[in-house]
Amino acid sequence: MMLAQEAVNESGRLVTLVLFGLMVAATLGITVWASRRSYSAADFHSGGRGFSPLQNGLAIGSDYMSAASFLGIAGLIALAGYDGFLYSIGFLVAWLVALLLVAELLRNSGRYTMGDVLSYRMQQRPVRTAAAVSTLTVSIFYLLAQMVGAGALIALLLGIQEGQTFLGMDADTAKIVGIVVVGLLMTVYVTIGGMKGTTWVQIVKAVILMSGAALLTVLTLSLYGFNLGALMSDAAEASGQGAAFLEPGLRYGIEVAGDPVQTMWNKLDLVSLGMALVLGTAGLPHILIRFYTVPDSQSARKSVNWGIGLIGTFYLMTLVLGFGAAALVGREAITAQNAAGNTAAPQLAETVGQAVGGNLAGSVLLALIASAAFAAILSTVAGLVIASSSSLAHDFYNSVLRKGKAPGREEVRVAKLSALGIGAVAIVLAIFAQSLNVAFLVALAFAIAASANLPTLLLSLFWKRFNTAGAVAGIYGGLISAVGLVFFSPVVSGRETALIPTADFAWFPMPNPALVSVPLGLLCAVVGTFMSKERDFDKFAMLQVRALTGAGAEKASDH
């Protein structure tokens, strides 16, 4: 059935708008409350490092369970079956890299940002500048995904489809309004609440999203007598693909008859996607700064464990939601509302609600799930904005332009102004990227993080000879290669769903660049290191002691 029909139930729409308004009011209230407890740069950047492992674990899960998870992955599973679930697996496995290689060492070694660790034993200005550029680029790509999801969700909340209007807005206008609303709200969260406000919003959102997803999962399974096999069989039949819907190869690694070269590229692209998802998490700036919000490295490790449990449970539920949407909503209805499938989960909520309790129940459940998804978007974009604005203020403004002499209050003021600028850029770019699936946009951000951030971060922590030239070359080499390959890939041109569908300058055959860009980033870091004679083995020994034991970390964090 079509989700948004001409005769939209006005009472259902009212329920939707009221719940949405309450959710926004509640999160703004939390932000104002937190702002009254933020007094210093440490409060703004890291929430005073006073969050418990459980609280930080909820916030980590909230950062991760974004629009890409709830909207994008559910949509991919609904449209591509087995291959859509690959995102869930990749995102979850990625946390092992973050847990085993990064979490404790980063918490012990740094203060506010990734740049703190990268620049510890190197020249501050070039390394911190590179770190700020990389952080900003990754955050912008990730922000695009969340904002695009917000636009699609606003049109769905208002029950607007092509050819229809509400409050004078057609579907396209409503999507743009949604993007602008998210952009404004996220800058308010960051500029008023800082990390404390953002973290508490994320904690509340994690509880709301998990509760909503669990409710929808149980109701969906109840329609099939809690028989997952029956649900998957119905989904396969409704998809029109039959058994192929439950097998790999429908979207990734496709075998093209009579074209072995294209088949090879398709399979390599699948490997590239997996590499980006698994390695990218440990290089995402908004994830890395979460390790600074706890008192010590043990708390950082425990918070990751909490996060893994929460995220793993959630991704299992996306399997039910995706197949449920395929079986109960149908491909045609999903793509009619949003071609990329980003509204599959909310559409499932309305369909299930109507099956269980009639039209009003459908409207109420749609309102609950859509509001939970919108809360997910708001908290994630706030986390991204505070990561990038903190890096611009702390790494670039204070450490590069002011040579470390800017007082904390001045640094916070610059961070707030940076948040306004980042929000404006994200709004403009998201308006032009509405045709792309949000999970795919996140994969691009992961590829950049895996190529530019993770190699230099690990080499800084573990390679004695690593130096400034290597760090700068590694960051810029990985960043330029990832962004450049994406620019010349089918993502930007050469396809109807590309950013520029009317042009074709795509010479790189894979939408996912990580298979090439990650080795290039690592190679640039190694070559750059050997091309410089800079050495500081004593500083490396000090970094090792601090990273492994935490000795001196608290002193560095408090000044």
C-alpha cells in the first residue's frame, strides 16, 4: 500500500506532529540544562570527562545508530535482501578494531581531539592542521548522510508525496525544510550545550531508538507468529527476486554475464566496502572523541563493550525491520515514497500499526518510529558537529594560529562559531545530495576515515621512526586519494543516481575507494617518514608509557 495517500488521516498527522514537537522540546530542554553545568573548555570539548562507562556506551551506540543504521540499512535490506545486511555486519565487526587498537591508548594519550595524539611527538602546526582538515572532511560526508535522511523523514512525517502539498509545501520543499531544521537544531545543541548537552541528548535518544526499534520488531514478528523463517520467505517472494533475495550478489559482487572485467570490479568493490566499514570506525572523529568523555582508559574500554552490546542488538533488529518492510510494505511502495529506500522502517511502522490496531494505531506507531529516527539524526549530527568544531578550535585555531596561547573561553567561542559555519555548509551540500542512499554516504565517510586517519593514528602509537612528514603525508595522501577516487567514481557522475547525473567523467570503476585509498594512505605515511630525517625516540618512549599506563595523562588533560 502507499504510505502517503491523498486522504491523509488528519488526526494521525496531528499525533505525528505533536510527538515530533515534544521530542524536539525535550532535547532542547536537556541541552539548556547541560549548558548551565558547562564552565570550561574541558566541559565543552569532553563533557568534563565525568560520564560513566554505561552512559558513554549509550552515547557511543547513539552516535553509531544514526540515520544510516535505522533508515539506510533497513532500506537496503528491504530492497537488496542479504546484501543490505552486509552493512550491519561490517559496522559491528569494526568495533573490534576500535576496542583492541584504539580506545584505551587514545584516552591515555590525548586531551580533546585526534590531533592531540598525532601531534604529541611531532611538530604541532603541520600535523594539527592536517588533522583538522581530515576531521572536517570526514564529518561533512557523514553529516550529508544524516541530513538527507532528515529530509526524507520530514516529508514522510507530514504525509507529503509527489503532487501533494501540506502547509503550502510540496514534497521537495518539505525535504529541504527538514534539512534546514536539522541544521539549525544541531548548531543549537552544540553551541549551547557543548559535549555535555550533546552526550545527554545521545543517551536519551539511544533509549528512545532502542525502545522504538524493539517494539516494531516484536510487532512485526508477532504477525508471523515469531517465525523469522516465514517472514524471510514472504520477503523473498514479495521482492520479486525469489531465493536470490536471501543470497549474496543481488547488489554487491554482481556477476555480469559475458563481462568478466565488470564482474571482477563488482567483487573488488564488495571487498572495498568491507574494508571501509571495518577499518573506518576507529578513524571516525566523532567516535574517537567519545573516548575522552570518561575518567580513565578502563572506562573507555568498558564503554566500548557497552556500545558493542547495544549496537549488536540493534543491528539484529534491523534484519527484522528490513525483511519486514520487504514483505509487508513491498518494494513498489517503498521506492514510491523514497527511491533510495530511506523510509522503509517508518513505512513498516505504519503498515504494522494498521494491521494490529487500525489506522489510528498505524499513525501513532509511525509517529513514534519517525520521531525516534529523527532523534537519532539530531544526536548524530550534533556529535559530528562538535567533533569538527572542536578540532577547528583546538587543533587549528588555538594550536596553529594562536600557538597554544588562546585561553579556554576564547577557544570555546571559536568552536561555537565553527559549529555555525559547519552547519551552514552541511545544509547546502545535503540539499544537492538527496538522491543518494544514506548508508552509502556513510560508507564514503568510513572510507575517508580508514584512509586518512587510522593509518597515521596507529603509526603514531606504534612506530618508533614515524615523524611529522610521515603524519602529514599519510593524512593528506589518504584524504586526497579517497575523495579523489570518489569524485571520479560512479557516485558523482555516469549514473542516474549520481550527484551529477547529466555528466560522465567516472574513470574509477568502484563506488567504494577503500581498497585503493587505504593502502595509498599507508604508503604515503611510510614514504613521507623515510624522506625526512626527523627523529624523536625519547618522545616516542614517553608516548608509549602514557598510552599503555596512563601516566601523566590526567595532568595533560587538566591544564
